[in-house]
Amino acid sequence: MFDQAIYEHKTISTNGIKLHVVIAGPEDGKPLFLLHGFPEFWGCWYHQIPYFAAQGYRVIVPDQRGYNLSDKPPKAKDYHIDILADDIAGLADALGYETFYLVGHDWGAAVSWWMAHRYLKRIIKMGILNVPYPSLLAKAFRSSFKQLLRSWYMFFFQIPRIPEWLLSMRNYKAMLRMMKNSGLPDTFNDEYLNALREAWSQTGALRGMINWYRAMFRAGVRGGEGGGKLRITVPTLILWGEQDIALEKHLAEASAAICDEAQVIFFPDATHWIQHDKPNEVNEHLANFFAET
């Protein structure tokens, strides 16, 4: 699964912290950043890294702050979405890339959306997997009781310390059960689940991971509209598994509606973990989208 022969592991300073980063592909390849979400780590892209490296991309895959082998600031305020976007911009600076391709899943998709607002001139094209533009999710909480119920865990995460304690009990049994129950029967294999458990076991990881949600609720997400009409000008491909138990399908369409140039492809038989469920299709759609002129 994790073919170490193609991976280069680095620790790179950015935005006042150090990120563990996995890099693959030719040094002169077009830069492609892959951003994971909760509760995964760089390894969630194990289907995508070798594929895009073989396609000639320079694939850059960080453990985002708070996760696995990257730094884990203890305070919730250190996970504001502006800071999370600045981490990736700083990582690109450290590696010498002014512009790049970007793909994000879950929270990684939220960061990608935010970068398309905050660093729009730096992103060539962007792939989004199963997360809407952040402020649209916040609006859905207010307008859809169904979405509010689906997102119950975000509210649970606002309780201090108790979520970390409960989730770590019995060697992370509840977290592993959540992963299995939210996917298809063959979404995750034992090797990947064991790698997840090792990532969660890193000192401060659970607190860091959950702090992303705490920062979102405490700071709020307004989307940068600033009194004007929000538009995303970066060409965007949205891939969405319809069996997502946490997020409603209409959020993909609402996100596309704020983009100047967007495509949406739905996968009726895929879950929230779309890059695991449909790796070949996800890879091909992204590769074709990036190759279009």
C-alpha cells in the first residue's frame, strides 16, 4: 500500500510550524498538492500518489497541522482556516512553487476552497472531493434541520477534552467503527486502518485534529464575501459520493454555483471516502481535468 520506494519524506517549515510532507514524482514535474481531511493523514492518497507521479506530476502530500507527524499547536485559535490556508501557501513557497494544482478531500477540500478565495492567482486548477465551500455549510446548518443532524459530531467536538478521551478509548475502537460504518464494506482494508490508528496515536494528534472543528465554531466562517457576491474564479472539478452520511448532495451543486468555471460529477455508489471507493475513476477524472487547456 505505502510503496516507500517512490516516497520522499521531508520536514518543511512553513507559517511558524513544521509539516511532515511526502513527495513523489519527477523533480521537474508540475506541482500537485493533495490535502487530506479528518480523521486521515497523508496516507489517504495512497491510490493517487503513484498514479500522478507516473503521470509526471511532482506530488506533494503534507500531514496538515495537528495531524500525524506534523506539528500540533495546542490552542484552537491556531487552527483558524486562514492559518490553515497560509500553511499550504507557505509550503509551496518553501518548495519554490509560485503556482500549482490542488486537490482536497474533507477538511483538505475546505482548505482548498479557502485558498481559491485567498490565493486564487496561485492555483492553476482545483479538485474538490465531498466538501462544500465552508460558508455554504455554515448556512446549511441554519436552513436544514437534516444537515444539522448529520453534522452532530461537529457540535460534540466543541466539548473540551471529553471527545479526545472517548475517541482514544479501547485503542481507538470508536473511531475505527466510525470509519467502517461510514464507508462501503471494502472501503478500508486492515493495513490502512492500522496506519490510521498509528497516526491518531501520535502525541497531541487527537486534540490537534479536533481543534480544526473548535476553531471553525469559535471564529465562524463567513466566506470572505465582504458585502459583495462571492465568486470562485479558479477552474474547479467537484467529485461527490452520494452515499455521504454527513453531507447532503445539494451542497455540491450550491458550491458549483458560486464558481465561474466548475464541473460536478456525482458517484451514486460512493461514500464520503470517494478516493478510496472509486480510486481509478477519481484519478482519471482529475487527470483529464488537469490536462484540459
